[in-house]
Amino acid sequence: MEKDLFSPQPGYEAEFWKRYRVMKAMLSHLHQQEMLLSGLKREQAIPESARDMAIRAVEGEISANRKVFHDFLVNFINYGAQGLHRMDVDIGFALISGVLAENRHCSLHVEGFAHTLPPDIGTILMERLVDMAGGNDGSLSDRIIEVYKKIEGHYDIISGGDLGRCSLSLTEELFPCRCYHVRIRFPARILLEEDFIRLQGL
């Protein structure tokens, strides 16, 4: 009997969850660095020059660590796809007066467990989505819906008709100013699509 070349090899599951724990540790470390940076910016008890020097040092560490995390995340998602693990990413943002205004959140869901990702990943995702919805025909919200439908159809085919992998929520707010609150969820493999996003350039 021939070995199924598409089945995970022995030890795959153990390695997958090992990488998952590493990802959580990396996210925790990044969060701690962000908290340290926030505290330094509010600190008034140390000289301004020393504080500014410390802030620049921490910002440099955060930038370097984010690049390492981005590379790890892409590899982790790719590895998870080999074993058919359910991994999704969801982003939330606001459109004010038809213009991209604010990145609200970006999360990675691994087998039902949600983890907040660094904000720059969500920013790139939403900016790329808005860019794909470009053009002058109709409102930006309508064009985002059209882009979503195309991406949803693409992943419905890949996932064998699993319609639960993609979702879109678009809520209109009229006061104090007209805006749309958008929340979109896609399979995490969208982060591997070269025509959609390039994390390596961050």
C-alpha cells in the first residue's frame, strides 16, 4: 500500500502545537515590550534625554522582533495548512466619509483559540483590501463587499465548500458622522497570498 504523501507525517501534530506555543510566547513578549514602551512614554521621573534614549532603544527592539514574528507567522500558517488545521484571521476597521480611517483589531484564530496580532499586520491587510476595492464606481463600502465576495468564492472552492470560513459584517453609523464599521474574516492562508500581502517587507 502506497503512503499517502498528503497526510501529515508522524510527529507532525506535536511539532504543530510546539510551534503554536512558540507563537504565543512571541506574542506575549511583544505585548510586554509594548507595555514597557507605553510606560516609558508616560514616565516623568527620569530626565527627558534618558527617557528618549530608552524609548528609541525599546522601539528598535520592537521593530526587530516584529519582523522576526512576521516571518515565523507566515511559516507557522504554512505549516498548519499541511495538516488541514483550521486557522483564520479577522480584522476590524472603520471607514469615515468613504475613507479608511482606523484599524480596530486583527486576530488569528487557531482551532478556535483567538490571539491578537501586532497592529501593523491588520493595517496592511485592511489597506490592501481597500486598495483592491479601488476605482470610482459606487461607494467604497459597496466595492469592499464586491472584493469580499470574490475572495470568499476563492476560498470556498479551496476549502471544499466550507462556507463558514469567511464572514463579513458591515454596520453603518449615521451620528455624529456617517461611517462604516467593517469586520472581515478569512482563512489565515490569505497571509500567504503574494498578490494580497507581503509581510516580509515590514
